[in-house]
Amino acid sequence: MEEINSLKAEEQQCHGGGGGGGRVSQAIAMLVATAVTAQAAYRARHAPWDLAFVLFAYAGLGLLFLCLSMHERLPQPAAADDDGEAVRRRRRWLKMAVWALSTALSAAFAWRVAAVMPAPAMKAAVWGMTSTVAVAGFYLLFAYRPAAISSYSELETCKHEQASSKLDQIL
């Protein structure tokens, strides 16, 4: 029983106390985004393309937050049971959604930034950087496999001694 209490205390120390802190900060972030979006939409109300961009960015950001939140709440998949396979499929689907949403948002912002660039070389640089980020994100999310790591559970603790060797393997 004492071990369980010490693990709970360590969890609170690592993650800042209450279990709802993440949700509160997400709610505050979305409230701020909603207020900023409402203000931008009001200013862009006579320019349909600007209004569409503002609403697309807001919807994409909201969906991205939702997918990330859902991914964070998924339990660690069990070794070889059907529930573990379902969790792994759901994780993969959410990772694909996160990549697609972040790529779409990056492309939308690149489109807006490239439109105001004075030289074609600068426009090409904006699109080149955006493409690089999208391809690197895809590679890191779906193709890259870190060195053989026996367990990720050590990475989820605050114990630096245990996690540092595993982090060195990943990096």
C-alpha cells in the first residue's frame, strides 16, 4: 500500500497535481482561440477568402487539439490481446489524423504567407520549409523506429536515472 501511495505522490509531482489540469489549460486555450477567431472573423466578414481561412484555421486547430487529447487519454496497449490491437489501431488512426491536420494547417498558413512574399524565391522557400516539415513529420510519426527499447514505461516517469539511458537511445 505504501508503494502505491508513493507512486501516486510521484505522479502528482510529475504532472503538477490534479488530474484535470490538462483539461483546464486546453479549455482556456480554446476559449482564447475562440475569442481571437471571433475578432478575426468579424474583421474579415466582407472578404470571403479571408473569412474562410480564419474559420478553416480555427476548425483545424480545434480538431487537432481534440485528436491530441484523445491520443493522450488512450491506455498503453496490452501485449497480445484483442483490446491491445484495438488500442494500437486507434493510436495509428489518431496519429494519421494529427499528421493530416497539422499538414493542412501548415499548408494553409504557407499559402497565406507565400501570397505576401515579394520574390518568387521567397515563395519557394516558404513552400520548401512547409514541405520539409510535413515530410519530416510523416517520417517521424510513421517510418522512424527508435533503437530497441524494452519499455516506454520508464520514459513516462520523472526518474531521471531510469529514463536518461532510454532517452539517449531514442535521441
